[in-house]
Amino acid sequence: MSFEAPGAPGRVEAYWLRRVFDRLVLWLYVKLFSLMLALFLCFPSRQRMSHNNGIAATGTVRIVDHPTFPPNEFFQPGRQFPVRIRHASATFLDDAMNCIRSLSIKFSDHHFRSPFDIEMNSGETSLFWSAASFLKFAQMRKEKYGIEYREYNRRYPDGLVGSQKAGRRHARSFLHLHYYCKTPFHYIGTDGIRRYAKYRIVPADGTPESGINTDPSDWDQCNQRVLPHETRGRNYLKYEYEDRVRREGAQYLMQIQTRPASENEDPEVFNNMVLWDAGIFPWHDLALIDITRTLDWKESTLTTFSVNNMPKSLGVIPAASIFDYNSLNYMRAHSEIARRARLLSYRVFGMVPPIPDNDNRNISDWGK
């Protein structure tokens, strides 16, 4: 048996062929998955892939006057934009269920066009960490009447831990939660230095986070159903938010965490299950968000976000394979066909109706 040196032509050629093959598999996987979503979910059912249960609102966002994060041409001190946000609960149409909660932001008051969008969920870590693990997550959902992911949680304990940390059952308000963008993005400063960035949102007044599940069992996390004798209504979080914004508005603090990039980067830097040490890479105040008006159901439903709505200095980090941690953002960036199919379905079939207060609970679709 003969061996080639690491730098031998045959080994180099095999290495590059493998890289091309892995990228082709990633591209095909994402395109096929997005097409299936468009054909079998978004168009016929007029649904998003998830987070259908939401409410949108508008206001302004202002970059802090004296930033302590590395300077960037987009995040200029004092710069102000109109803003549109959307809060939602993942998967189910009942605010009282144990759900992951989300906050999506666009630096624009438009359905889609924007110079900067970011999407965040509750919990510091995630339930899946790559395109490959997301496929397993989707395949093994097996939801029935509000109970799901039992098989996935048994097979992937890291995903179970991420779910336990992200679920929020007894939230007082969408405002009183912390939201995280867990997979990092590019961050190229005006100094020309390449960095990576993560983002989070917290209440501007420092109100402690509500709804955190304390020491949940494995079964508790699979059982997301409305609890017996629950007194809160099906839309209680949306109604609370409407009332709050009408009375006093809602203010958020957007923060950023950056770290320098390296030529030979440890892949774990991009793993959304691994936190960056805040003692070494601290969180910096980035912007103040002031929400002044909620939007009606139609506008909330039409509002859509995309990681493609970013300047070049803040874009998606390339992915090399379906196992690459950055493949999650790659999927998000290449799923436009599903968004277009959903918006087309509204024109063809009409808007989906608002979530009724008195329909069946523990469901993820209308009218079941």
C-alpha cells in the first residue's frame, strides 16, 4: 500500500473534489427542502414554516450615541431608522402553551424591504445546530395534540437541553423576555478587521425575564399542552402587548457581541450550542428600539424577514456542508421560494383568518 504526502497532487485534488461535492449536497438539500415547503406547506396551507402565531408593531430604532463595539459603516452612532418588529410563538397557535418565543426586527416599516433584518428566539442555545440536525429535528417531530419531539429528545440530548432553555410557558409579556440570534454573522469594521457577531434583545428598563421553566423534566418539555385549569386565554400575550403599546409603548435594548475572525478558525466558534465567554467577548449596547403602534392581523401576517436583508459588512458566513454550523443561516438565506409561495397563496386563496379565542387549543393549524 502506498501513501501520498499531505501536499501531494492526488490528495489535494481529492480534497477539493470533496469540498465541491459537500457544497453541492448542501445546495441541493436546501433547494429541495425549500421547494417542498413551498409546495406542501406554505402555498396550500397559507402558512409560514413556523411562528404563525404572532403580532407585529412599528416604531423607531436608534444606534447608541457612544458605542463601545468596533465601529461599522452601517451601525453609525446616532443613526436612526423606522423599525418593524414581529413577536411570535413557535409552532402552536396558543399563547398559553409551552413555546419558544421569537422577536424579528427589520430596520424599515415595510412588509419585506429593509437594509437590515435579524431574527431571534428565546433561550441562549438552540434545539439544532446544522442543516443536517435540523432535518432530523423536522423528521422526528411527530406532533399529536401538543406533544412532540419525544424521539428527537431521546436521541439528541443536546437538543432537549436547548429546548428546555428556550421554552417559555408563563411569560408575562413578549416584552419581558430575552431573545438571541445564536448562529453568528460576519462583522467587518471600518478598521477593515474581520469579526463575527451575535445579537440579543433585552427589555430597555432591565425588567427580569419571565416565563423561564424551572428544572423541567424531559417529559415536561415534550408536553407543550395547555395546563389543566389554565385561566389565560388563547391570545393573552398578543392582547397584553397591544394594551401595553397603546398605553406606554415598548422599549427594547439591542446588544451585540463580537470576536475577531481567524484564518484557521475553531468550528465551535460557530456552534449555536456553545456560548461565547462574555468575560472575554462582552455584550455591548447597540441600539434602542421604541415601539409606538401595533399592526393589525393582515399587516402582521404579511410582514416577512430575511437574513438576505443585510449590508455586505454584516452578512451570512459561508457554509461548506450540511454539517457546517453556518449551514443554518445558509438555509435561511436560500429559502426565498417558500416565502414567495406563502405570499402568493394569500393572493390566490385570501388571508388566513385571525386566531380565534374559542377554537380548539393545543393545535398548530387553523380549525383542527
